[in-house]
Amino acid sequence: MALYRLLDTLPALSGDDRITRLFTLVPGSDFAVDVLSAVEGVDGRLVPWSEACSRSYDLVLAASPKGDLRLLRGRHVLLPHGAGYNKSIPGEGSDSASGLDPAYLLREDDDGAPVALHAVAHPDQVARIAAVDRRAAGRAKVVGDPTLERVLASRPSRERYRAALGTGARRLVVLASTWGPESLLRRHPDLPARLAARLPQDEYQLALVVHPNEHSLLGSYELTERLAPALDAGMVLARPHEEWASVLIAADALVTDHGSAALYYCAAQDRPAVSVYQDGVELIPGSPMHELLRRIPRLDSAGNLEAALRAYRPGTGREVAQAAFAHQGRALALLRAELYALLGLTPLALAGPPRVLPPPTPADRTPAAFDVDAEVDTGVDPEPDTGVDAVGAGGRVRVARRPVGIGPPGHHLAVEHGLASEALVRSAGLLYRRPLPTSDAASGVSWTSDGWARDALSAYPGCRSAAAILPSGLVLFRTRGHADAYAVRAEPRGEGGRVARVDPAAVASAVHAWFLRRRPAAPVAPSRLSCVIGDRAFALALRPATSAEATEAF
């Protein structure tokens, strides 16, 4: 949406009380309703089109050349919209890239004045304009991309964005879909759900960035209904203004079509990117996106994602992005100089830096039931004389949890009590419960950890084990056939100055699977286990629970 590009450029004029900023909506847009909502969202002053056309302005800024802009009196500035000229769209002129239709480039206002400034992001774009008309190229100047400026300025906030998303130790895979018939969501509408079914919950987080136009064309309700299986599995759906960029900064890997969001991702960081675009007619040969898609691996199925990401050659994306964005880190300053020159004003001595992007919002939905694949290697057999597992026997349990209902059944069904449906709770092999919010637990009656575990096993005869996850992260575990309750704690894993932690619910699944491999009712001495999640192994300490742990309220 062109409005969002305008909002990224307006800081070039911030802090100057000599300038009044007004918005108007050019009639005929298919996305008018969302544009009006977006202007209201930033508390901008919106001038009706009829009133806007009756006045004169010192400067008219537009990020799209479409519509009756010529009716607005004043010097016109056409700002960068997207990362160059990568796509052709039906209805925008024969064989023209989007934004390069001669009918737009050569347009004059009602007073016969042409566009005063056509701001572009890279010298190659000036050459593209010159190939259409040299007169239009004479008004083009390379200032860089103000949107990229915000992305680059926000890179130090990567960890903050990941914390806001709840990514943790997982690998964040972002899908980027442009709009139109050749977009990822139009050609591969089930790809988000297939990836959600394939990628283990504790190893990967999935997010989707959708072009603002697609948000507008479908509406939020229709879009979320179409994406319901993946959203129910915990996928993040980025909001179209600002969040798309903060999610890309937080990403560990990108799956893209031919939309220019991929170029912003590649310019900001050198991390893997793979393509799902093939055999389309919208992509312009020789464009930066064409070059990027030619050089990065192609994803042919959800099951091959890991292999495709491994095939990415470091440095490829960043090298291609250099052909789309010039003056990286200087765009806002260059644009500011051009705009003030057109206004005939001296720029303010103190100009603010690009505005850092706000943190994204986490997923609206969190899965509460999992099909769990578990592979148990007990390390040693129980000691023949006592039947007790040896201390430090080194038993390993590999766990992979996937949201229930979108893939095949696993080793056991693990369900979060209080969030999942009654049908799932009654089918669970393992029930677990997290602490209630503090406001709920501070008054009234609350369960003790072992009290809840006993009650869960009594209320649901088909359930084999119950696990109470205490606020400290300790798991109070009880399983049928054992008189004792057990305490399990996962030790944090040090990784080059960082600390990785595992979800206690995954720990509960590991212990549940381990108990299923043992002889019923065999006593358990304090044991050291290993819970393996992907390529990480977390040490677990398992022992009988103390009285204080068993009676802790949660």
C-alpha cells in the first residue's frame, strides 16, 4: 500500500513547524477502506478529495503515480514504492513494469507542470526510466529507499523482536507473499499449513508476511479463515504496516515468491532465502528480484525445506540487494535535502534519525494439543537385582511435537489442560497444566501441583500421566502405577555466551515417553536424562518430589 511508503518518508520533514502535513485519498483505489483506516490509525488529518482539489500546495508527495494526481495543484514528488521495477501488472500499460507506464511517467498537472522529482532507490532505476522516456529520466534522482533506511536502523532490535514474538531458541521461518495471481498464497495456498504440519513446534516458528493489497482485497476475516489451519498451529500473521519489516529482521530464514519484501530481508541480513516462484509472467527479466530468484535455492515441497535452506550460499542475497538499493544508510538525509530544495526552505539543523520499527505482536493463537513423536534410548537396562534404573544411566529421549490435527498421530497425545477441548483432554496420554495468570491465582481457591495431578488422573481414566508446570519451570510429574510424584527440571544449555531453554511441556513429554519404556511400578532413583530437541540436548534431573514441591500452589 502506497500510504505505508509515504509514512516511512515523512520523517524527512519531522520537527518542522513551518510544514503542515495533510493526507488525501485519490478516488478509484481498490483499497480505499483500508487506506482510510490506516490514516486514522496514525491520527493523520484527512482532507476530502473535492476539498484537496480546490486548494494549492507547496508540495504533493505520492508513492504511486496512479489516479488523478494531476488535479492536485503543486509541485509533485513521486517517491520510491517497492524495491525497484520487478513486476508487470495487467492493466498498467503494454509490456511495462509496474510504475513505468509512460502514461504515468509523462503526466502533467492541470497547469501543465510535470512531476518535479521522481525519487528512486538505485541508478539502475534511472536507466529503466530513461529506456521508457528520457524526459522523465531527467527528473529522476537517486536518493535511496527510506523504507530500507528504517529496516537497517532497526537491525539492533532483532533480539527484542524475537522476544516479542516468543521465538525463544527456535528458528523463525518467514513466508513472504506478494499480491496477485502469481503470489505465494494464490499459487500455494496450503503451503503455510503444510509447513506447520511438518516443522516441529519446539524447533521452528512460522510467520507469514502478506502484501497490504492482499490484506485489503480479502479483508482480515477472510484472510484469517483461509489460513486457519496454520494460524491454529501458532503461525504469526504480521500486520501490514511496520510489522512485516520487524518480522523480517527477526527471521532466521525466508520463503519467498517474486515480491520485493525478499530484497529488504536480503539487504538487512545474510541469512538463508529460498523461492517458491516458478513459470510466471509478472517477473521482469533482468530485475533485482529476477536475479535473486535465479540464484537462491528453490523449494519444491514442504518436506524439503531443511535441505533447501542448507543449499543457500551465504552472501548471495546481500550481493543481489546491492543492485536494488543505493545510498544505504543515507536515504532519509538525501530525500530531506531534495524536498527542502523544492520547498525553498532551509532544512532544520537537527534532523532526527530514522524511526526504529516497533516490536511485532505475537501469534493470536497458541496450540494446546500436540501429536508427539518420541524416540527413547534408555542407555542401560534396569539393574537385574533391584529393578532400579542406574543413576546417570544417560537415557536419551528425542522429542518432536507438532500441533494436533494437521499431521499423522505420534507416539502420544499431549494436551494442555484448561486450553484444549474436552474431547482432546479425554484422549490425552499426557495432560499438563501451566500456572494461572497471577491475577487469577492471587485470590480464591487454587490447586497444589500434586493435588491437580492426582485429580487429573482420577477425572480422566484414559490419561497415563499428568504434569504440573510450576512458575519456576520445575515439572511436578505423576504417572499411573507409581505411588510417588516426581520433580523434573531441565538445565539451561550454554551456547557461546547465550543460554537456550526448553519448554517444560516438551520435558514432560520426554519423561512420559521414558516412563512408558520402563517396567510398570519399578522404583525410580534420582536419574539424569537427556531431552533431545532437534540438534540440542538438554540435561534433565529426575527425582522424587519434595513435600514443598508437591504442595506448591499454582
